[in-house]
Amino acid sequence: EAYETLLLDVMTGDQTLFMRADQVEEAWQLIMPILTAWEKNVSLTFPNYPANSWGPEEAEALIAKRGNYWFTLPLKKND
């Protein structure tokens, strides 16, 4: 499993799959202006939707244009 490999690498001191602190800081310096711009320029036309929902209605309309649709499977009841 992937996590087992990562945990073993941590325990044996193999840092090849991990970012150094300076790399993490540089990555955040690159990403933060993007996140800040997104927060300042919230698009009212962007189809946002609540977490744990089925998504925006616009997603349904998008795939319906090609004759596709989502369907939900019934949940199995625990006896």
C-alpha cells in the first residue's frame, strides 16, 4: 500500500518522497496570491454548491446536453 511505503520511508529516514521545508514555503508563496485573488473575486455565476451535496444543477444540464445523466444507486439497508 502507498501509505505503508511512506510510513516505512519516514521510519528509515528516506526523505526522497517528501518536500523540504524551503520547498513547502516556496510552494505556499506561489499559491497564496492565487487563493487570495479567488477569495477577492468570487464569481456569482460560478456554480458553487454545498459540501456533501450532489453538486450544482448546472452539472446535470452540462451532461444532459449529450444525452447523459447521473443516477443514484439505492443504499443497502443494514439488517
